[in-house]
Amino acid sequence: MSGSLIGKRVLRKEDHRFVSGKGRYTDDIQLVGVTYAAFVRSPYARADIKSFDVSEALAAPGVIAVLTGEEVVKDGLGGLPCGWMIHSKDGSEMRQPHHPVLAADRVNYLGEPVALVIAETQLEAKNAAEMVMVDFEPLTAVVNPATASQAETLYEAVPNNVCYEWELGDEAATDAGLAAAAHITTLQLTNNRLIPNAIEPRAALAEYNSGTDEIILHTTSQNPHLVRLIMTAFVQIAPEHKLRVIAPDVGGGFGSKIFIYSEETALAWAAKKLGLTIKWTAERSESFLTDAHGRDHVSEAQLALSAEGEFLALKVKTIANMGAYLSTFASAVPTYLYGTLLAGQYRTPAIYVEVDSVFTNTAPVDAYRGAGRPEATYLVERIVEKAAAEMGLDPAELRRRNFIGRDQFPYQTPVALEYDTGDYEASLSKALEMADYDTFATRQAEAASRGKLRGIGLSCYIEACGLAPSQVAGALGAGVGLWESGEVRVNPTGSVTVLTGSHSHGQGHETTFAQLVADRLGLPIEDVEVVHGDTGKLDFGLGTYGSRSLAVGGSALSVAADKVVEKGRKIAAHLLRTDVDNIDFDAPVFKMLDSNESKTFQEIAFAAYVNHDYPSDELEPGLAEKAFYDPLNFTYPAGTHICEVEIDPDTGVVEVVQFVAVDDFGTIINPMIVEGQVHGGLAQGIGQALLEQAVYDDTGQLITGSYMDYCMPRADNFPDFKVGMTCTPCTHNPVGAKGCGEAGAIGSPPAVMNAITHALGGIEVDMPATSEKVWRAVQTMRTLKTA
Amino acid sequence: MYQFKVHKADKLSTALDLFNASDEPAYIAGGHTLIPTMKQRLSAPSDVIDLATIPGLDAITLVGDTLQIGAMATHAKVAASSLVQEHCAALANLAGGIGDRQVRYRGTIGGSLANNDPAADYPAAALGLGAQIVTDRRTIPSDTFFKAMFETALEPDEIIQAIHFPQVDQAVYLKFPNPASRYAMVGVMLTRTAGETRIAITGAAASVFRAATFETALTADFSVSAIEAVTLSAETLNTDMHASAEYRAHLCKVLIQRGVEALTA
Ligand SMILES: Cc1cc2nc3c(=O)[nH]c(=O)nc-3n(C[C@H](O)[C@H](O)[C@H](O)COP(=O)(O)OP(=O)(O)OC[C@H]3O[C@@H](n4cnc5c(N)ncnc54)[C@H](O)[C@@H]3O)c2cc1C
């Protein structure tokens, strides 16, 4: 029976709960005696704090306490750390400004919290927050990352506002490739800053039990153990075993709920300090201001090609905006999650990349769906398509000439990664077929007859998922190993509780993980329950990000399930009075090889807990096994996305008229869930290309502080997506899975922008391709044509 | 949101009395502008006076040639009204293109006009169709009703009762939505009555306005070629992160051209 559930479109177990309003999110949790917090935030991007006056707020109705940055200093709380050390070219360590839980003397971005008011009701807390008098002395803000290193220095310890100047690859070999080139394509681009916009805003509910001296923090987290580790080991609000972190249902994150923020930390600290139960739920405008933003790169690149279109070298220079402080994983995003992906699907022999990360007076920037890999893919796939146009080659053909062949794996790239497996030609040809690539000219002519400019664009992306082999990650500066824990706990009646250190914030783990374990053990999926998101119940875990949950967390469960089978065989051997080697597991039945006697899984489970006659020196009672799975390598999902757009030349409006995505995610457990992940990723990726953009003005005020100006994609912005799959199973994990959560957001932006550039006859616009930018490009195109 | 009192008025005079007896009063219709601003703590009325409970204020009737729409008629009701569809399909289409379903089931024509958001659709309808705004005390022609951004000719306590739309020969509304808010980045109401063309533009400037140069050209010759050389000055138009004044001026012209094409097709 094993194998019967893998690849099935099992309906999501959790959806009944979610669509019937029975989800239990942090804000849904009701506790007796709860009080409410409201934060006082900086109205300036940069200012000195001269003084606090909390007297009026303290006297306001219902107010219990007001805590400011000064109390944080008095209590000696540590700062919020960044967990990934990056070294500059010269070997020096990255520069990290102190990131206070609440600012005491200087604020560095709009919305930075400086105080917290706790009151009996939410309304009273919010009213009193307005009465906290903070004497701010505004300072000139540094906003533009491209010029930040020449601007006024923001932190004494960070000369020129530069966090690090990082490099990867062989500069001499790359320069040699450029020198030998028959053709060099150059490209300048920006990767627009995005705001994550999870549907559930961040929230926290902290309770303190003075009897046990324990803090329980319910919060919107993708990785509750990391929250506990950082709040205890670094910020030092309590000993680790006296803080329990529970992340109940979590409504989206896209990365933004990985990080350890001021508000949640302040709540846990205040709960203990004041002996209170305190709740805070971000308003949407607080989310815009303070959820870690994503992307925000400015880059230039050169691609060297031979006369035959063979890639010889790629040289890249990028400035990455870190915002005001280093968020939890910020430093790794534009380096090891970016530079290492610049080989794409190609054999480019020499690559050199320099990344300067800079601080500005804007919200911190960190990992957001794809994290570094969309930026790399955007650059590589734009420059490849541009090279094809310049050399008069079909862009699919140019890619083919440079693909790593299916027989060349494992493949060592010049930028540190070793790809385990892939078949790039397979996904390209399938996508070309699904997109009717060969007949594009007919559609283009038909569109022209309607006065529309039609263009087609390709993107052959690769990403590194399944973060991460701990040894590799450690060598590259990660503060923690990036394995995952899992436990398969068989109950006496034979039902199974699966515990995992990864956590779902919408991805459907309760179904996928149950499907995986049920398949291994030959059980109905209904008999398998998934437990996650609670440090009080689970082994330490690393959480969900980087499309790692199935590849790493699922692999841990697969190993644990194998251990359960092994233990089950021992129990069966004991019950059947035979040797373990004589027991075979034909899920869900343990069979004797040399007789027709057997035991069902349920019989073994029951026996594991109720038998009295185990030989205690050989066999322990119980049937629960755990595994800590450390991957051997990253996984490398890859595929081809093809976009077709039509542009109205009179208005510049771009319509995506066709979108094809063919992805290789390795083994797929549940195609329905995977397609859902692809659709969501595409919406975000196409959204980045056409609509989304975080904009600060010159003084650091956020112009896109609400949905009036921040353009969230809607369903009617997209055509029906055509999604297809190819499969080369991951060679080094027991599931064969590669990860699918980010691919859509990684592969799609260059496909869209290449299609637009194609429609515009080579005129380039930056993301997002707003109608005005495109309209102006149409004018340029027409001027060039008539000139 | 700050704390406030809610009053349910049963007739116009009670609403007026409540208004004048309160410290910081505000009428509420659909609440789709007022409540968001209260939630963001940008407005803090002490007393909110609900007009929804006044009977008959949402009626849609045809009196002679005049379409009379009660101030409390929701966008959904206007969009779905067969009377409006017959008498002025452009108006029904405009109402049906406002916001989303939730907004259309709450937002009202009276609230929208009283609010005079520079990017709202209804001001273009009222001005373009030459409507009369009927209040509890007088009738205000649309040409003098819209004063400036979020400013109208209404007295602080004045209540819009109904909007009277005269019969026009032809009308079309074209909206270029802001991609984020989907309010009008530019919205053009183009109408013809007895050979005379009237054009009201919303979204492009601080307040709705009439495109006089285009009106003159099209009244003389209602064709696309008649406006080939006509332009709109970008000088008084809005520039924001979504569109420059120059682009808005261009869009206005494109929409007018398309409107002319639609009406001559
Ligand atoms: C998400 C969203 C999207 C939207 N999209 C659009 C759009 O695309 N196009 C568009 O045009 N609009 C749009 N709107 C606005 C909406 O359609 C309403 O028209 C608008 O909110 C005002 O109508 P209301 O009935 O809700 O007024 P309210 O919010 O109740 O009141 C608005 C103001 O008018 C006053 N007022 C209300 N009624 C009267 C009256 N009878 N007499 C005197 N004063 C009165 C109130 O005191 C208040 O100051 C949108 C709103 C939202 C929330």
C-alpha cells in the first residue's frame, strides 16, 4: 500500500477549519484578564529623542503602564541580532548597528517603536499612546540606497553606511572572459522594494505565570523556536526554558514572520516585568511601516558571449538596501541567497559578483518569498534575453546552447553551489509547447490589427531551496545549523501524531506531511495528525522558509517513519517469536517471511504500549521515533516560465494575456497544493513586475503606507495560469522533493519584463512596469522608429 | 477609532437638530469614507448621525424627464436600477464600476457627492450630466457645487436629499482606474444634449472640472478629428507616484477620444 498516497490530490485537511471561521489565529485567543498594548512610533525617518514625558498617558483612563526605550536600557535588554555573519572582501566582519527593542535616544526609520502603552482596553491603550510626549529632534534622513555610501553617516560604528562589501567568484577569470568576448551585453536594473502584506497582520499575546515564572508567548511566527532562542539567548528577557512560544494558525508570512521584531519581544518582556497578560495586534498601517520589506537592489551586469552565443563570463555589481537595521537574516539574502544563484541554468564558466549592502532610514529589509533568488533570476534572465535580442538569436535557442545538460550533473558552478540534478531542456520544451511559442508571430500580427503591441518573454529560473546543509551554511556564516526535527508518535490504537519543527502559515503542511507519513505507514490520512508551532510540545526546530519544509522537515519525518517501521519489525518479531530479519513490512502489515503469519500496524502499536513481556534489555516499550534531518545539499527546483503581454500603446496599460509555468519540483506529494503554491507565487511575481512597489519620499516618509497607493495584485490582473510539471527527483533526500513555495515569485518577474521589453522593441523599463512608464517607453520607441 | 455616539435620525429635521446640538457632529451615509478616516484617527466626530434610518431617502424615480435619485441610494442600487439603465445607462455603468461589491452595497451617491473626493466617480457624473443637487434647503446646480478638494457648496449642517439628472441625448463614462485604489486616476463623463457637448473630468485635478476646450471643439464638430489638435494643459493637474500631470493630461484626451468613438459608433 506504500506509495498509494504520494502524488494524490488529497483535499487540504485544514481548509474546513479555515473556510468555516474555525481557524485559531493569535488574535482569536481569549485569555482571562488580558490587557492591551499600543506602540508609540516615530513619525520621522531619523530623529534624536530628547526626552519622554509619559505623565499624561499614565494618568489616562485604563492605563496600567507605559514603558519606553529608557526602561529597555535600564533593564539591560540586548539588541535584536542578525543571525548570519557576512565578511567583506577585506576579511572584516559586517557592521551591525545596535537594534534596540524600543529606541531610547535615536530613531532610524519611520514607525520605529519608542514606547509601549498597556491599558485595560485596546481603545484606552491607543488613546493613551497619543498622549506619550516624545521630544523628537528631526535629522536629515538617508533614503536612497544608490547614494547612501556617500551620504551622512548614520551610525558611528558603520562608516559610510556600508554594512559589508562582499564578493564571490573569480574576478580575474571573469575579466578574462569579458576580454575574450565577441559580444558583451550590459544591463542596469533595479529590483523594486516590496511590502509583504500577509493577510494576517503580526500579533502577539504574552502571558506570565508568576507561580511557575513562565512566559507564554502566542505569536505569528514561521519559526517559534527561533523566536524563543533569540528572545532568551540574545535579548535575555528570560531563561530559555521559562519562555514557551506558540505560533497557532498563521495567516501568511512570505518570510515576514520569520524575523524577531521589537513588538513581540517587548510584549514578552513587559508581560513578565509587569506580571500581566498583554495582547497586541498590528493595524494594517503598522504592517506597512514595520514588517520587514523585501528586495530593493540596484544592479549592473555584463554578460560576455562568444560569437556562437556561448556564455563566457558574467560580472555583476549590486547595491542592496538593508534598511535601518539588520533584520534577523537580512545579511544573507543579497549574498549567499543571491550571488550563488547567478549561474542560473547555464554553464557560464566565470562569474564574479560584488555586493555592497548599505543602511538607510527605511524599514529593515529581509527575506521575502524567494529572498535573493528572485533578484538573481531577474538579473540573469533579463540579461540573457537581452543578449539574444542583441545577437539576433532566438532566446530559447540561446538558452539551449548554454544549458547544463541533463548528463552533466552533479554540476559545480563557479559560485559555490553544486547542482544535484535537473533537466532544463525538458521544462523549456514543455513550456514552449504549452505556450504555442512557434505560432507567436500569428498572435502578434492579430494583436497589431487591434492596435496592440504583443510581446513574449522567457525565464528559465533556478533556485536553491531546502535550506540548508548545516556544514555549508555554517561555513558561509550562518549562526545556526539548518537541519529540521521530526517525530512520528504512534498512539496505542495505531493512529499517529506527527510532530514537526517546521510550521505552516498557509502551505498545507497538515495535509502534505500527513499524506507523506500515512503513505509510508500504509495508514488512512485521517489517522495522521500533524502538530507544529509550539516550543512546549516539540523538539527544537528551525521553521518554515526558503521552500525547506518538505525537503528538510518532510525528510526528517520520512526518516522517523522508517525508524518506526524498524521498531515495529522488532515488536513483530517478538510477538511472532521469530527473528527481526524474518519480518517484512508490507505497509501496513508486518509479515513473517517464512510463514503466512502477520501483524497489522494497529496490533503492533497496541502491543508496543500494553505488552508486559518485553525482554527489557533488548526492546523498550513504546512506538515513537524522532529524527533530526540535516540535508546533504540544497535542492534545486528549476523550470521555464513564459509570459505573453499586450500593451495598449495609447495608455501604456499592460495586460498579461498568457502565462505558462513549467516547474521541476522533484517528487510531488500533492499536486493540488503544489499548483496552489505556484499560482500564489506567480501572483506575487507578476505583481512585482507590474504593480507592487514600496515608495519612500526624500524625507523617509512612506508614500505607499496603505492599499490606496501600494498596489496589491487582484485576481483580475491575471489570466488563467497554465501550469505544468517535469520531474527529476532530488538525489539526496529520502522524499525526492525540492520545494515549490517560492518558484512562482522567482521565475515570473523576468518573464513578464522580457515580454514587455519584447513588445517595446527592446526599450527597457524598470519594475513595476506602470502604465506611465510603459507609455513613455512607447513614445521613445516611436521616436526611434521615425528617426 | 475614538469613542463616539451614534444617533439614528427618523426624519431630516431630527438629523439637523441632532447635528446642531452636538460638539463635533458628522452625518453618516454608507460610511465608506467616514469610517476609514475614523479608524485611522484622522477624523474624530463626537456624534455620528445616521441618515440611513430616514425613510424614503434612497428612492429612484422619474419625474417628467428628470431622473431623481435619493441621496441614500447605494451604488449597487443605482447600477441595478432599470430606470437608471433606461434613462442614463452611463450613470448605471459608472455606479457599477465604483469600488468593489462591499463598497457598492454600502456607499451612497449623496455621501460620494458630499465628500467630493478628487478621484471619486460620481462628481464626474453630476457635473457631466448637469445635475441639480437638492438639499434640505435649496437646489444647487452641479456647476457651482464642487468647490475644491473635499469641499462643496454645502453648509456644514446641510443635507443632500436627492440628485436630479436631466435627460441627455447621449452619455458615456470612461474610467482609467488607479491600479492600487481603483478610484479614478482619470475619469471622463462625456454627454451630448441638443448638439451641445459637456465633459467633466475627475481624478486628474484637485477637484472635478469641465474640459472647456474639448467641449467647444466637440460642440462645433462631434468627431475625433475635431479634437486632434486640442490638448489639455497639464499645469493644474495632479502628479503623484502613479501618474504625472503630463500623463494624466494625455489620458484625459485618450478617454475623450474613446468616448467620442463610442458615441459615434
Ligand atoms: C475600498 C473602497 C473603494 C472605493 N472605491 C471607489 C471608487 O472606485 N470610486 C468612487 O467614486 N468611490 C469609491 N469609494 C468611495 C465610496 O464609494 C463612497 O462613495 C464614499 O465612501 C462616500 O459615500 P458613503 O455613503 O460611504 O458616505 P459616508 O462615508 O457615510 O460619508 C462621507 C461624507 O459625506 C457626508 N455625507 C454623507 N451623506 C450625506 C448627505 N446625504 N448629505 C450631506 N452630507 C453627507 C458625511 O458626513 C461624510 O463627511 C470607495 C470606498 C472604499 C472604502
